Amino acid sequence: MNRFLPFLLRPAGLLALLLSIALRPAQAQVPVRDLPFYQAQAQQNSPLAVDVRNQTQAAQLEAQRMLAFYTKANLTVTGNYLVAPVLVHEGGRTELRYSGAGADRYSGYDVNLTNGSLYQGVATLTKPLFNTARATLSGQQALTSAQVLTNTARLSLHDLDKLVGDQYILCRQDVQQLDYVRELLGILDRQRLLVRKLVEASLLKQSDYTLLTLEYQTQQLALNTYQTAYRRDLLDLNVLCGLGDTAQVLLPAPVLTLQRPAPARSLFAERFRLDSLNVAVTQQFYELRYRPQLNAFATGGFNAVTLADLPNRFGTSAGLSFSWVLFDGHQRQLSRDRTRVLLGTSQYARQNFQAVNQVRLTRLLDELRALEARQTLAQQQVATYRSLLDSYKKEVIAGQLPVINYVQVLKNFALTSRDLVLLENNRLLLINAYNYWNW
């Protein structure tokens, strides 16, 4: 230290020391990530979230397209060029001619039908008339179909929320198991130290110390197993949430409470309402095909059979086209019967879901109450075992209790602690399941 003192007393040396301290990297802290963080990441990274946002916009664009299709004028341009050559037989000779006009004996298309050639270029403007109902229903059909797809995506995102919650609870179970194993290792480590001193003082046997060492090694194996499980389950949670992260994190206990009372209208049942609405709108749109259809049209262009006449063959035309389906083999009634069957199926599915879901929620509440009662008893047992271990530790030191009895009580304490961890996480799983169905 003395040989560095002159260096430190120099201004440059002191500055270098201060800079080395200031630039020393801070100790990395393990990030804390709770259940809402993972659920938000899963929602954000899922392609379903993008689908939910885009379905409504896509449906609005489709409604605008259908409005244009059924109400706006449509301009098309067509062109035709036809050549019908023939083989003319005259004067004992046969020759190929571009047109059979004026020929008496020839092989080929009848010149009275083809005129030998055709030059045609026409622009046609078509405007549907009195078609607002079709445009309105087609737009409504597009929006309803989008609502069905959006609701399906929302249900999938709700499923994802539950999956993330279950996986997070599984990771927390690993953490709690690690906690109680570390507690056991701490108890065993302290007891081994005391027993070793007593063995060195010839107050206890070497086998007593060996017995504690074996139990210590057993719990170390359990610790390694739970660490591996936690690492695996945490990575699975990251995959589920779309996170490309492999770092260790701290997972606080989730705050889960029962969502009560039940909503006035279950969002699960919304899919049945939308299915019925989609079927009904489809039938209404189908009914429109039996209404009279009137279109106005106008054409302009040229239509000639010879190239020389083309400059004088420009013209226009206009008119109305009318169509009305009067009979199609009872397809209208068959479509109505099909719609009635589909609506009945959807109605039955909705009623069945409501009845079954109420039973499901009641069962989950019953299981939760029974589990909380067992959890209270397990907590009392753990507290009793802790008190008993403190007493046994003193008796072992005093030579009043064999070490094997102490180890047996310690094993029972480990089993009870594990059961308490399982009960707590099963309680959280039941709450997560209840909130999932009570939606």
C-alpha cells in the first residue's frame, strides 16, 4: 500500500482512481416480472391480436366494395377480331381466300353467318337500378362475418390468458418448492455443524452425523431437480408469450381473486349469437335473388365486317335489361328450411352452454372451498412441525433423542411443506379456471 501512496497523491493518479471506481460496472439485478407482464406480452406478440385489429377494418372495406358492386356504374371495354377463311373451288382450281364473299362453291364456314370477318370494339356502361337493399345486406353480411372472426380471435386470446396464467402458476410452484428445500438445507446444515462438534467431543456417534449428511445430500438432489424444472417451465412461459429471452427472472406471487358476480351475458355465448346473426343475414341476402333485377346499359364503339367499312361503322346503343327468377325447383324453400335448422342448432348450443357452464362454475367453487379448508390444516401442520423441530434439535444436542427420530420428523416436515405448496398452487389454478369460465 505504501508504494502506491505517492501515485495516489498525484492529481493524475487520484483522477485515474476516481474514474476506475465510477466506470466499474454495477452489479446486475435480476428483473422482476409478474403475471400481468407476461399476459400483456402474450397478447401483444400473438398474431391473433393483429387479427382482431384488422378484421373490422377489412370488413368495412369489403362493405364499401359491395356497395360499389351493387350500386355504382361499371364500364368495360371489349374488342373482337374475327377471320373466317374459306377454300374456293372455281375453274377447276382450289384456292384459299381471306373471305368467301361472292363465291358459289367453297369449303368453310357459311359466309352468311360469318360475313368472312369481323372488326369490333365496344365500350359498355352498365348501371344497376334500385339495388340499395342488396348493397345494404351485402355490407351487413361482410360486417357480421368479420364479427364472427373477431370474436373467435378474442376467444383464442382469452384461452391464451388462461394458458399463461397456468404456466406462471407452475413456475411459482417450482419457486416455492425451491424455497422450502433451501429452508430444509439450512436446517440440516446448522444441525450437522452441531452434531459434528458433538461427535468430535465423543458425545454422539459418527453414524448420527452420517445420517444427517445423507439427508442433506437427498435434499441437494431435490434442489437440483426443482432448479431444472423451474428453468424448463420458465422457458416454456417465455415461448408461450413470444419472448426471446433466456435470462433468469424473479416471479412474485400472483394476485388472483374470484371475478364475481357472473356477467349478465357471457362472452362465450356471444359466439352463438353471432353465428345465428350470420345465418339470418345470409338468408336475407339469398332472398333478394327472387326480387326483380333491372339494369341500364349503354354501348359505344365500332362494329364492321370489312376493314374498308370501319370508318363508317361507329355507333352507340342503349337499353334496359330485366331479370326475375320465377321458379328454380323450390330452392328458396329449401334454403329457408336449412336456415331454420342452423338457427335451431345454434339456439340449442347456447342454452346447453349456459346450463353446463353454471354447473361447472359451482363445481369449481366447491373444490376451492374444500381445498382452502385443507390448506388451513396444512399450514397448522407446518407450524407444528417447525416447533417440533426446534424442540427435537435441543433434545438431540442434549443426547435425549436419537438423530434418526429427528431426521424422520424432518422428512415429514418436507412432505407437509411440499403438500402445502401444491395446495396453494392448486388453489390459484382453480381461481384461474373459474375466472376463465366466468367471462
